[in-house]
Amino acid sequence: MNGLAAHFSSRRVRLAPLPGGGAVPEDFGDPAAEHRATREACALFDFSFMGAWEILGRDAAAHLARLQTRDLRALVPGRCAYTLLLREDGTVLNDATVWMFSPERYWLFTGRPSDGECVVDVSGEHDAIARPLAPRAVIALQGPASGAALAKLLGSQAVRDLGYFRFAERELPGGPALVARLGYSGELGYEIVVDDSRAVDAWQALAAAGAAYGLREAGFAAADRLRIECGHILFLRELAKPRLPAALGLARLVTSTDPAMRGASALQAASGAVSTRLVGLEIVESAAPLSVPPVEVTSEADSPTFGGRIGLGFAPAAHDRIGTLLSSQDGRSCVVTALSRHDPERIRPRGSPLP
């Protein structure tokens, strides 16, 4: 059990076990309030369950080129990139973020440590080492007031200087931390990476800094609702079955031209053709007419932002237009909506971090 999990356990916070080991706080007593705090103020999440690896060596970039789907040649130190890991058949194993420290040093994060075999085992002879990072905590500070809360610890200029999908080393109570401006909530946000031994100190300092802005500690139940509102995939749900990037609406992330990339030949053969596409859903509890097309609902939750029940699912490609009535696996009526119902242009995460 890592430092934060032990801390939460001592406080009797309910922990939800994760496949492959580890646990995440389910909630801190009121998931709906935690969700609203993220949308209106700020919230603190423990994302330490993530898998994290370091890729080192003269050919680190070549290793990554075989491993993931983005053309990273324009990436510079201090920047992150959102990407995909594929199987040999071209389907998506998981989504990931790459952090570049130098041309010979990168970090890679995914949602589960069990992706390590994929990260390490890349065919081809090159001078690179891929290894798990030492135990670290990943703390996500998310919400429109997250920049103001972070400025109380780092100073206003340091917060203003940190652009979207950029990271920098900063001092937090207890020692150094890597602070990245990114997140999962669809809001302005940050992910703070610290040594596991300093995780509790960092968590408490961030919670105290955000208290004046209405910060709430938040768990997976709130994070799940937030990401469904934004149309973000989850490996436990949307990737539970093999899916091509195009079916997930993520073909834009396949920019690599490296023929050695895992899954490259299979993707080329598929030519982007898919029979189903990921869509947003408004779920109605009434029974759907027998004549309407089916939809495979993969995620659903009650939405504190929009009211009612919303979800994500895979609709037949011929029936994925907004407003189309579909039938879920259990016969409920589902109306197709935009994949991202919250801030579809992704303006809020890119906005000014301080008034």
C-alpha cells in the first residue's frame, strides 16, 4: 500500500480496488459535491494507481516511435503529448501521456501498471532502456480555481508560466515535485508527481492551499462522472474490448509515419473503416421501441452538471448522428448526443490559470 492509500485508510476513506492491484479512493462522502467542486471551484484526486515508466538512452525516441502513435519529433523538453498504445492488430491497448525531459529521457504514463510488458517489449534493436519509475504519487488538482490554489504554494508567476501540456520541476512542502498542466476533468488542472515518501505532505499542503477556494478531496466516483461528461475514454470501459482508434474518435492521435510502430501495418490495412463509433448518450429509463438500432453502452452515470443519466457507447456507424434514438443492451432508450457534452471545444483547460 502506497503512502497516500495508507493515509486514506487510516482516515476510513473507502478505497476501491483496481484490476491488477492497487486502490483508489471511491469517494470522500459526497461524490456529487466533489463533482460540483471540480466544475465550480477545485478538487484534489489521487491518481497514484497509474502506470509510469522511464525511457532512457541514445535511442529513446526510436523506442517511443515503435511504442506509441504520435509523431514526437517536434516535442521539446518540458512538454507532454497525449497518445495511444496499440496492439499488433491495430486496436488500442490504452491511452497514455509522454513527458519529454531531453532527447534521451522520457516518462510515459498510462492508467494501469500492467501495461509495462507493452512498454518494455518493443521489437527492434536500439540503445534504450524502459523501466518502471520508482514509487511515486500522482496528485491531480482540478477545477477553475486550481491555478489560484497552486499559486499559493508556487507563486503567481510560476503558475502563469506553465502552459497547457507543459511541466516543470517546482518546490512543494517536503521537497521537489514535477508539476504538469493537464488533467482528466475537462477543467483547468494540474498533475503533481512526488516521491511516495512525500505524498501525504504534498496532499495536505495542496488541500490547505485550496481550502479558501472551496476545494474538496475527491474520489473515483466523481472523476468517472466528470470524464463521461467530457467524452474521455477509460481503459476499464471503452477499451474493455479491442477498438480501432477511429472507432474511439481518436484517429487524430495516429500521426506517426514510422513503419515499425506496433500495429502500423494492421492500421494501414484497416484504412480507418469502422462499423461502430463512440458517441455520447442521454439515457432514458423508458423502454426503447423494438425497431430502433442497438447501442453498446460502455459507461453511464447520473450527471450533476446536466441532470439525468448520461453515458458513452458504441453506436452503429450508420446511426451515430446527434438526436438518433437507439436501444441499450437492456432495452432502454438512448439518444445520441455530442461525445463531449461539457466544453466540447476544450476551451476551459486552456484558459488563463489566474484572474
